[in-house]
Amino acid sequence: MDDLPAIHDDRVYTVSEVTDRVSHLLGEDPVLRDVRVEGEISNYTHHSSGHMYFNLKDDDSVLGCVMFRRDNKRLEFTPEEGARVVAEGRVGVYAERGEYQLYVDVMREAGRGELYERFLELKEKLDGEGLFDRERKKELPSYPSRVGVVTSDSGAALQDIRDVLRRRYPVHVVLSPARVQGEGAAEEVAEALGRVDGLCDVVIVGRGGGSIEDLWAFNMEVVARAVSECETPVVSAVGHEVDTTIADLVADRRAATPSEAAELVVPDASQLLRRLDGYRSSLDSGVRRLVDAHTQSLDRFERVLERQPVIMDYGDRLDRLEEDLDVEVERVVERKQDRLREASGLLESLSPLEVLSRGYSVVESDGDVVRSVGDVERGDPLDVRVRDGRIRGGVEDTERSG
Amino acid sequence: MSREPDFEDAFERLEEIVEELEGRDVGLDEALELYEEGVELVSTCRERLEEAEEKLEVLGEDEG
């Protein structure tokens, strides 16, 4: 500030005016507007309002800090006395106390800094390559029969996945084992993914919960690449609700835990069975309704036939046939598919046209079909052709109807 | 890889059949044929869902 020209000003300022001016100056400063500060936490209080108050200090200085509730909710660690942290925010003035302080938006543990930086770098790089793009995401199969699992063969994750699958839906589990933490874990996970790819319908890759360090393999580029190169859809299940790993971002679907992943990849068999039951009863009622409808049209045929005197005699027979049909209909619906083929044949033979053709008989006289009263005279021979043979007789009388 | 498009298809086909049987313009023969097909699909799917336990296969480390 020394280089600012002094302005002689006789005016007497209020405290607030001075404070405003200081506040304004701080707000103008390009560094203090958004600054990252590393230091050690002291005098830490997590107030009942939810806000956090503490100092950041180093060997020579102290900087008062406040982190409001809406910001500290996103913290991935619990601050404590003496912890080394990097806090990011703006330096402003707290007018009532005449103090300046750091309003912290984001804070992380300083020890994790390097890892975190690498994580951010990789994330940015892969994002730039489009590896997280929505369009890249493959759809999971609706009804997989083989589920690949890449995890430790001794971990809880495998058990959790198998438990859920056993309960939900019959599948074949293909385990491609890999150590999921420690030196070389990332490479093992990547190789295991490559091994199982193409041998199953969907792959779950993950592990049970753990500290951020335990999950680190899933933040490594080699794993991210392996996931993105999988032809088979991949579901990540890195058991940590808060942190999103790089593997989660690249995977086609993300589950919070291995159990959740298992639920994601298979449907619920009991639900499907209920659906099948529904289809089954719809089939039964559908076919019954259709058979009823056809029976009704048969009734209509019957009434038409009854109005024709020549065919009157066949009314009784038609009644019987209809009763038979009813019996058959019952059987069709009740005795299900093993009887269906047979019932189908029967019903076909009883269909209206067939019945009609059986109901009619052909009457001939001297080889000519009798179509009208006028075709014959008293004494003429009659030859009545019915389904199973002929009936011979003669004309006793003729009478024109109507 | 043993994908099961059959299973997915079966469900779709069943929906179709049910819809047709619920329609008005189906002849008796056709209705019975559809019914028969539907009943068979239901039992095939049911068998698949009620199949034995989940199986575990472990890929050998040396295969990669």
C-alpha cells in the first residue's frame, strides 16, 4: 500500500466507512479473492449452527477462518486440531469484530494433496478424451445369464454379490479374481477385466468399503482404460458413497456398493414370475372369451336354421352339438395345453360352417338335386344324402311355403 | 457368451399374444394356436426362472 499516493483528507470517517473501505480493498485483490492457504488447524469449533470456526496457523502467523454449513457438508474428512489442511476461499472482513478472515469454500487434508492433484489431473485428461461421455455408456442386458465379477476372491464384496444374485435371479457367476488394494492392485484389476471381457453378459468391478487410500486402485489410469475398453457393459461398485472414483466415471453404470451392483444387473425373478402368472391368466380369459363369442354366433346360426322348415328336424341335433361344444370349451380351458391340440381339432369340427354343412342334407331325385317344390311331383323317388350315407324314399305331397 | 435374447423375446411375444387374444377379430383356430404358444412360452420362462442355484466359475490366473 506504500505506493498508493497519499490523499489529504480532513474528513472524519465512521468506523463502518473505514471497515467498508478495507473490505472493498480486500475484495479487489486478485489473490485474496480466491486463494488456497496451507496451514495447521487450531482453535477448531464446530458450532451448533453447523458452521465451523478455526484458525489456520504456521510458525509465524494466524489466519482466522470460517467454513459455513452449506460448504462444510461436502467435506471428505473431519477437521481436527493440528491437522494440516489446504483451505480455499476468499479473504474478507468480519465487520462486527473488525477482523479479516478466510471464508473457506473447499478444504482438503494437506497430506492427500499430491494424490488428489493427480486424481484431478487424470480426471481432466480422461474427461477430455470423452471417456465419461454419456453416449459411450452401454446399456445393461435385461436378462443376463452370466455375470462377471472382478474383485478379490477373499473379500466381502464377492459374498455380497453372490448373496444378492442367489436371492434374486438364477445366473452363472464368472469370477475373475484380482487383489483390489496394495501395490500392483490396479494392474491386477485391469488384467482381470480383460480376462473376463466377452465371457459374460455384464461385469461388476469393485470392492467393499474402505478408506480413500484403500480405494485408490480404482482411481488409476490403467483401471480406467481397462473399464473403457471392455466390450461387455461394466458396473462399478467401489464401496464408498461419498467419493466418486475414476472407475465410477468410466463405468457404464455406477453402484454405491457391490450388493447394489448385483441388484442393478439382474431382474427380480419373483417379479417376473408374477408377470408370467398374469400372462397366464390373460391367456386363459382371452381364449375363453373368444370361445364364448364363437358359441354365441353358433346360437345365431341355430335361430336362423330354426326358421327354415326343411331343416327344423336338425334343431335338436344342433342343441346337442352345442352342449357338446360347451363341454369341450370347459375342457379346453381347464385341462390346458396337453389337451389343447385335441380340443382344437374338435372345436374346429364343430365350427359354424362345419355344423351348417352337416345340418344341410342334399336331396336328389333321379340324380338331380332338388332345389324347389316344383322340381318333383308326387310319387317321384327321393334320394337324401346325409353325412354318413343315403336315405331313400318318395314324394308324398308337395306344398309351396310362404 | 450365452446371451438370452430368447428370454427377452419370449416376454415380448407373450405380450403380443395376450394383446391379440384380447382383440375381437381372432378366429377360433388362431385363438387356440396362440393360446397353445402362449402357454408354452409361459412354462419355458418359468422353468428358466426356477432353475437351480447360482453357479460359480473362477477364471484361472494363467489364462490371461
